[in-house]
Amino acid sequence: MKTITTNTKIPVPVDVATCPACDGKLTVEEVDSLVEQDDGKYMAESVFPSCENDEDYRLHEYTYDMPYVYWLPVVLEIEAWVNENFRFVWE
């Protein structure tokens, strides 16, 4: 498990997730909220990935008729992967 600061950009491996709109590579640009653990470090409660072909998935997601159908499973998969591999400290 790697400890990183809250402003670290995290590239998402393509075997974890890709953009459902264009199959582009994703990067976690923002961790929206954190949950404190017993050791004083934090787990991500929600993450916002960006696509290499669009700077913000919240804009890119609306290219689909049903963004929750396409983006929500991807975001949940990324959150699970982030929490399996990283803990956060405040910078």
C-alpha cells in the first residue's frame, strides 16, 4: 500500500478501467472526500477521473444519454482500486 498526498494525480491502469465514452486512459485528478482510518491516514470516499481525451469526466459523461449507466460502474471500480492500493495524507 502506497501513501500519497491528497493532490497526487493517479494514472488508472487500463486493466482497471478506461473511458466508457472513447476507451481513453483515465487519471484520478481529484479525490473529492476522504475517510480517516485508525492510523491517521485516509481512504478515498469519492474520486473524479479525467479522460485523456476530455479534461473532466463530469463533462465527458454527458455525451451519453445515461451517464450513470456508463460512468458510475467505472468510477466505483476506480474507487475500489484506489482504496486497495493507496492511503492519503494531507499535504
